[in-house]
Amino acid sequence: ATGPLMRYTLIRTGAGRSVLVQTVHHIIADGWSVPPMLRTLLAEYHAPGSVYPVGGYRDYVGWLAGQDQDESDRVWREELAGLPGPSLVAEGHTPSERFADIAAEPADDIDIAARSAGVPLSVAVHGAWAVTLGGILRGRDVVFGSTVSGRDAEVPGIRDMVGLFINTIPVRARWTATDTAYDLLAAVKEHQSAVLAHQHVSLARIGRQSGAGSLFDTLVVFDVATDVDALRGPDDTLTITDIVNEGAPHYPLTLVVERSQDGRPRFNLIYDGELLRRE
């Protein structure tokens, strides 16, 4: 990529209204960095010279350097042991520029269903995606990607830092013909607990522990919408009314889970139009 790695374009759309386009390379910031960046921008706009650094990415790098890599390798090697092979729905496919999406908001309360099963929503969604992927690949031992925020690291102020903290890790799910849905959910929950302290390990390093190279080409993302009301100060003359995130998918199938305004989960399936078509 060529610089600048972050730039702004202001488009005036009418009296007192504008669209601010922020273009950011993923190497310097992730989606979770948007709120602190916007808070800083608004603070500087309303009181120039009042903004000062509150934390640094260097602290996170130092935390990473202090982690036990051998232990992380052992955990990932154990979790991926015996994997029959990668779970690829479009092996060898190069992403096109014809991505499309389909969104749905379930009529039933999935949060209540997940709680009644004794698992968080993430486990329920991962279990459902595993079964879906198993149906496509005709298997009962599958692996797919999941994006984690990386903001759980024990670094002071990390939730307000700007940088690339997110990571994509493999989620493995196994079941038998006699297993119940509860059995599968329990297995997925156990897997998540086992790797929780090792989510910072790069996908390339994890792949080397499995010996399978590219492990998956489908992804599940839990997105957190930015609360624009929380960005608004009582005396602000400039306010943000809406935020739209746009990014280029890297996988032929990506399931994005986000919360709608009423708090209910909303599912958005992003797919490569050269591989799939909506029927």
C-alpha cells in the first residue's frame, strides 16, 4: 500500500450536513479503533490543542513479547490434533469484486434460546455455522475462522487504544451422528475456553501447528456497532449522526453478527457472487 495510511475526505451534502470519509489501512487500526479515533477528532475540533496521547501500541507489543509462545503452540497443536484436513468451500479461488450480501433478523429470540442452552450467543452461532459448514462439506469435523477483538489483553487502557488488535483464529467443531445439539454446543464452548488465553497467536503460526496450511475459507464475525450518542457532548456544535463501515471481504463466505437498534441480533451473510447466487 502507498501512503498516507489514514486520510480524511469531507463531502458537503447540504446546509449544515457533511459526510466524512475516513480511509484507514488495516495495518494501523481496526474497527474497534473507530470510536476512540472519532472521540479524539471531535475533541480536537471543539478544543484545538487539548488532545494528548493516552496510551501506546508499544505497551501491547511488550505484552505480546512476554507471552509463553511454547505454551500457546502446545494448546493450538492439541486443539487441532487429528484434523482430517482444511475446511474449504472454494479451494484455490481468488476473491472477485462481485461480493453481495443477504441480511436477516430472526423472528425468535435467539438470546433466550442460547441462555436456555447454557451458552453465550457466540457459542450458539459457532455451533450453527459448524453444522452448516458440515452440511456443505459433508463432514462432522470442521474448522472455520472467527474474528476476536484482542482487547482482552492485560494492558492498561487497551480498550481506548488505536491500533491493529483484532485477530482471526480457527474454531474447530466435531460431532458424531448420535450427538445432540447440546453435545455440540458443549464441545464448542469447551474449545473456546481452551484457546481463550491464546487468541493473540497469529493465524500463520497456528496453521503451522496443524500442518494443514490454509485451514479454512469461511469466517464468522461478531461486530459491535458504534454508539453515536456516546460520541456527543452536551455543548458540541459538531455531531456525528451515523457511521457506516465498509471493507473488502477476504473469504468467499463471511457471516457477520451485529446488534440492531433494539438489541436483537442481526445476521448478514456476505458472499462472493462468482461462487454463489441467491435463490
